[in-house]
Amino acid sequence: MPKRVIFHELKTPEEALAVISGFIKRSEVEYVNLEDSYMRVLAEDVYAKVDVPPFDRATMDGYALRAEDTFGADELHPVKLRLSNLSINAGDSNLPLVEKGSAVEIATGAPLPPGSNAVVPVEYTKVDDGTLTIYRSVTPMDNVMSAGSDIMMGELILRRCTLIKEREVGVLAAVGIDKVPVFKRPRVAIISSGNELVKPGSLLSMGKIYDINTYTIAHGVREAGGEPLLMGIVKDDEAEMEGIIRDALSKADLVLLSGGTSAGALDISYRVLDRIGPPGVIVHGLNVKPGKPTVVAVSKEGKLVVGLPGYPSSALMIFNIIVKPILAKMQCLSLTQPVIRAQMAIRVEGARGRRGLNPVSLVETESGVKAYPLPAESGAITTLAYAEGYIEIPENREFLEEGEWVNVRLFTHQYKPANLYIMGSHDVALDSSLIPLLPDWITAKVINIGSLEGLKAAIRGEADVAGIHLIDEETGEYNEPFVRKYGEGKVRLVAGYMREQGIILPKGNPRGISSFEDLIRLKLRIVNRNKGAGTRFLFDKLLKEYALRNGVSFEELAKSIPGYYHEARTHTAVAAAIAQGRAEAGVGIRAAAEMYGLDFIPLAWERYDFAVPLSKLSKDSVRVFISVLKDEEFKRRLSSIPGYKTLSNTGEFII
């Protein structure tokens, strides 16, 4: 009688996976057609090569005009404008110029004509003999989707290891990608063992049962992204089993064997699996019920073989807690639950009489999961791509308040909370040079909310790291005054790097601008940054200094600058507006100007530092992030980006 195998050391699933993890090999990369990419896993970061949308476009039927011409309009005091006899439809390219005091009819999706900066909806107007009467005012960019406001050229739109579903397919299509880099589906050989097993459809004789595990496990493999390879049934014969396992190893990336793993006299798989090494068996027995007789081995070629229990329910249980994580890691995937309870990070508006479905981004904090509502612009694709799920706002609620508990319905079962939340100011080096150097076990999420809001998030303990570049108007010093004033005793400041800020201008500098004063004096039409952005702080500081020198008020000066209230949320959005002729100038970083082939007049070098909550300093992902700042490879990558340079104390604590 064969010698019985004794389970000398039972491991928890976590312990077993920790042992197995070192032997898991990442799948190779292949390119598939866009239409075949659904439920595949991205093998590379994807950057946009075009703006989406490629032009400012109307989001409602109405009339394109200058918002300034409608100020003060209401039911009692309507405004009348000259109405062009032309109209603009989606797809039109020959666009009329909208001058002061005039308007032109425009359809939803049509490009915004030059000279206009807003659309008034048709329901707030009346047309009579070439005159447009307006009964409600609009502000700049009302009912308009800005070029690049959904996706900016050069923006990181999808990260490596993203599971591609219908939303991600839409993003890839939106930027014109037809060949998608994905990890190959792991080939998984499935073997059922046991003298008692017969194939479904056969006649059952005494003592025989149908093979169930082959088929249930095969579908589990498909659901987990693998490609099952059915090897059939093997008898409880040591030589026969060894032969079919070695055959499976030659054809597959992973082998699953069900049955033959208990300590019974006929259970021979342990001895066979130990011979396929070295190292052979690495796990034998789990401290779970069901699933105790699980065995895991590694062949001399480095391929994993998992022996599952013979009972179908037990086999499926172990498949879920052991095999699915293996397949996920082979494809760079993670596993989580489909619904999460979370607290609203900020107040969010409802749909007024309709049930609101609001995409949210989730942030793990010490006090629980916080849900950050994302903008749900008409036609936006990236909002959905970056959201983990959505919340429902009841029809009778105008708002969900900050701190209110909500159910977040996840878009995918594969969601896993990030373990590094980076908030604050948008920075191209962060995405292109720093985050790619983080190890695979770190799942980083970047939420661009501006320097000031990023600092606040760090003070509240919601951000693990906040990238900031806030200039103190009195001292000209960056970041430290703000941390000392608002975050003393709550956050520390880590030295980052320098970025060159300046005036971004059309190629060739047609207006001959040489200074910030020229920009103001010649009343160039600008595109500004959003409130709370560090670049906005710099622009307003320079503007206040100009106002003081010339004896005018800051408020009046700001109002006199065309486009001052036209805001863009990123540096690349500023550059896009200038490249496409929607603005004549803007303040931003040199890297954005060069990305779009524009001229650049330097204004100042600024510090881009990182605020870190005291409570997060011991967090492993944060410690690794800070260490990467000091890494020579990061410094080399950073120096290759125009307008960037490291500091002598990059990565060191300033405060």
C-alpha cells in the first residue's frame, strides 16, 4: 500500500499566496484589434495623441455669442442681439466670426465659432425679424465643452493593468487607437483525476460519477480572463498522472489538477508534483474548510501547478481564493467586492426631480472610504474611465451632504482600492517620470484638484501625498508659508523639483510679446488656470504687482483682460487653447508649450513640492514614493523633460 502523505504545516490562504507570489510569472504582451480588446488587460500606459473633443463644441441647441453681451439679461430686462442669417451644424468647418452684439444659431455638437465664448439655450430666447431677444444671461463657456476638456493630448488616459470594458473601449476609440497592447490570456490546463470519474454523457456504472470539476473550473478560468485547455480525466496511476502533467506543462502557463490531493492511500498527486521540480511542492495543506488538501508545486521550468480538492464545492472555493489571485497577477489584475459603503468627501448636487447617477472616485482614509464626485460633463468619457463606480441621488434630494454615507455601485468586480492617493496640482512629470518607477504592488491614483485643495486634502488625511506649488504673495516663497499657516503639526513638506513657468504663445510669437507687461498692455485674449491652481496664484500675484505699479485696482485690471475668467484645469489644456487659436496667451509650464510646438517666455522657476500627512509617513507606499524622488533614474528622467530640474535636497523633508 502506498505511503500516506501527512500535512505537516497548514497555511492560511494569505500565507500560501505569499509563498506562491514569488513564482507567478507575468503574461507576455500582444497587440489585438480594438474590437477584440474587451475584457483584456492593458499591458502599457496609454497616452492620448489627440485632444477630445478636438474643438470647442456646443452642448445644447441655441445661439453662439459673447457671454459679455448677455450680462444683466432676465425676463424683465431682456437683451437684444443681431442674429446672423447663417447657422452652424455638427460637422461644419466654415465658421462665421461672431462680433460684439451679434449671435449665430448653433446645433448641439457643432463647433463654437470664433469670437464667441458661450451658448444661450434656445428656450431662453425669441427670434423676430433678424433680432435675437435673450431672457437669461450666460457666463463664459456656458453650454460649451472645451477642446481637450475631456482628454488632452499627451494625457495619461488609461494605466497599465486596467481591465478593458465598454468604458475603456470608448476611451481608446476616442483617441483613435486601433491596436491595443494587452497581456496574453494565460493558458490554463485542467486535469481531473480519479478512478471514479467519467465524462458527462457516458453511462454510469457502479462506483462511477461524472466529472464536474473540468467544466466548472474551465468556466471559472474564462471568467478570470484565462484560456482553458481541457486535458481530460486521468486515473489514479502515478506514471499516467506524471505523463499528463508533464504534457500539460509543455502546453500551458498554469496547470490545475483536481482530485488526488487528500492524505488517502490512493492520493498520489503529492509525490508526482514533488518530482516535477525543483522546487516541487511549495504548499501542501491550507488552514481552511473546505480546502485543507490543497497542494501547490512549481516545475523546474518555473510553472505553477495547483492541486485542488476533488469535491466540486471545495474545488471551486479554493479556485476563488487561490487560483483567481494567481490568474489576476499573471494578467496584472486585482480582485474586490462590487458594492462599497462610503462617505461623501464633498457636497454633491442632485438632479432636481430625477434620480441622480453620479460617478465617483474612491479614496481610502483612516476614517473610512471617501467618495469624490467627478464632473459628469455632457459627452465626457474620461470621467467614467477614472471612476470606480457611481452613487444614486434620490429624486427628492437636492444635495448629498459632505460626510453623508452612500452606497457606491462599482463598475467592475475587479476594483481594488489604491494604496497611494496623490492629489493636488496637475504635473506631467508625476505621470511620465515618477509613477512609472513605483513597484507593481503600489496602485497609485492621481486626482488633480489643484494645489490648494490638495493641501487641504492632505491636512484632512485624505491624500497620501499632495503635489503643491503655492506662492506666497508677500514673500515670493513657495509652499512653506502655506504649510506652516494651515498644516502645522498635521503635514510635513518634502522637497520636490523645479518647474519653469512662463507665458505660452502661438508659434512665432506673432504679437511680439516679450514680457508679462506686454501681455496686459496689448490686451491679449488669454486662457487662465482654475481657481486654487498654483499657476493661478502666480498669475494673480504678477497681476497684482502690475496693478500696484500702475495705480489701478486688481479687480478692474482682471476684468479688463480678455479671457481672464476662461479657466482650464491643466497646463496642457492651456497650451491646447493657444495652439488651436482659441486664446492668444496663457501662463503655464514650458513642457506643455513644447508639447504643442508653441513659443514660451520664461517668467519664473517654481517649486513643486509634496505635502504628506503625519499619519501617512509610516505607510509603505508613501515611504517608497519619497524614496523614488531620491532615485537617480527618476532624476535622469526628470531632467529630460523641458523646463524641469531637481533640487539639491529633492526627496528630503523641508518641514
